[in-house]
Amino acid sequence: MMENFNLFFSSYELWGGAVAAGVCLGVVCGFLGLYVILHRIVFVSAAMSQISSLGVMLAFFFVQVGLLEAPHPFEDVIPLVLASLLTGVFAVAMAGQAQAKIADRSRSAESLIGAVYLISTAGLIMVGDRITRGAHDVANILFGNAVAVDNAHLIILAAICVPVLGLHIWLRKDLLFISFDPTMAATLKYPVVKLRIFILISLGIAISFGTRTIGALPVFSFSVLPPLAGLLLFNNLTGSFWASALIGGLSAFVGYFISFVYSFPTGACMTIVAGFFLLLSKVWVSVREG
């Protein structure tokens, strides 16, 4: 075990960027993911992951066939823009569909989520089949198997995610109010719809940039598993928020360590570690209440 630790930390130059990106996304998605649980929109996060992946894959395809071109070091601007654009359109559509009447099944939010997820997944498979970058690159986007992140990606990620996290911390009381009692919030003249759109858009931005950087699977898992663990560990939401962020960051670090040492897929390791933290939380709650 000590040899593994020594090997890992002596190779910092290889994994430093990837771990920093993973920890950043684990913290941000863990924090934002609490709203995913509170609003009961887990599959919105899944659909956003898929549609972001489709945007990245379409960018690769358009560059391949010559429809788009971006010189180095801006070759990743196009994938990020397309991923963010598709995710943003979906987020706005979700905000509009949230108020659909139950009787109008064709306009319900659940119908939109299902349609977007299925179409995005099918499109992702079809476009990926025509990309010459190879199955390995496609797997990196879908499952987060990338083992390195360069400084340019890391700077862009931090420049986007840190302000998003700061805005959520600043608006936390308002966002929680509309999450628990939207009717009362509307009565008190809170901009309920705008705040809901903000939650969805900010989540979409984090997922879009995270998908391009470390892959769709770990980003989706960070927005679901750490928040569930945080809600189990604490009876107050302040503790849940920070526990969720901490567990997300730890899951990224420990998952990458396991991946690096034992040569497992990186995204899968991060997801399994996040699930292990959730299991530990359930055990802790059982012991505490027993």
C-alpha cells in the first residue's frame, strides 16, 4: 500500500490537473445536486449529461467533416459551446414545462425528460459511430475514462464553476425557500420562475463543462450520490450542503487514486466511491438511530 501511495504522489505531474478538475466538479455538482434531490429532478441531471455528451460529440463530428474549425488552443471552444447551448435550451424548456397541468400528459416535465434522454442517447450512438477519433475517445466522454486534464481545461472549468458555486451560496436562502414552498414564495413576490430557471441553467452549465472535462458518468453521479449522503448525515440543510460538497470532492480524489493504482476506469471508480460514501452514510444513520 505504501508503494502505491509513493507511486501515486510521485506522479503528481501526470494526474494533478485531472484530480483538480474532478475535485472541483465533485464539490460544485455535490452542492448543486442537493437541489436536484429537493426538486425531485434526478433524471433531469441524467438527461443533461446525455445532451451535453451529444453536444460534444456533434462538435467533433462537425470538425471532422469540415463544417466547423477552431485553431489550437481554441479547439475545445466549439464542444463547450454546443454542449452548453443544447443543455441551456433543455433547461429553459424544462422550466416552461414544469407548470404543465397533470391532465396534459404530452406536455408534462417527465415526458420532456424522457424524450430528451432517449433522443440524445440515440443521437450520441449514431454520431459516435461516424467519428474517426475512435471508441476510446467516445468512452472518455460517456464514462469519464480520461486520465489527464491540461491546464487550459482546468482554468476554463474553474472560471465557470467557481462563480456558479458563489452565486448559489449567495442565493441559497431564496433558492431553498422556492424549493420548499413555491406557493408562499410566489405570494411574497419572490421570482420563483426565474430562480427555478437559474437552478436549471447553472446545473446545466456545470454538467456541460464537466462532461467535456471528466465525462458524463462521474458528473451525473456527483449530482446525485453525494447529496443523498449529505441529507442522510445531517438534519439541517446547511450541514447537508457542505457534506455533499465534501463527499463529492473526496469521491473524485479517492476514485482517481484507485483508478491510477489499480488501472480501473476513472469515471466508474469515482461513481463507485461516491456510492460507497452513500452506503456508509446509511450505515451510520442506522447505527445512530438504533
